[in-house]
Amino acid sequence: MNFKKEVCLLAFAITLFLVSSFFFSYQSGNTTYLGMASYPYRAYALAFVGFGSLLMVTASLSYSKRSKDIL
């Protein structure tokens, strides 16, 4: 994988982390049992974090493999 693709993967992973932080903290106006706030998008946030982590691992492994070939 070339450097441009690795940087794009990392930028997309960072974007997913930012979006997931918004989804994780978003509260709906409805209250649930015992008056606790409802968080309807937490499952999406966790999925985005998992996918972003996978992208970061892929990019870092590709970069480390390529940097070992250079040395």
C-alpha cells in the first residue's frame, strides 16, 4: 500500500472517531426508566470505533512493513 492510501485510511479513521464521539454522547429528549436519559446511537458509535480501529491497525501495519523494507 502506498503512503497516500495509508494517510487516507488514517484520516478516515480519525473522522470515524470524531463522529462516534458525537453519537456516543448524543441524548434524546425522551427519558427512560427512572428518569435516565436515553442514548439511541451508542451502538452505531461502538461500530464506528471498531471499524476505525481496524483501519488504523491496517494502515500502521502497512506502514511498518514498508518502513522495514526501506531499511
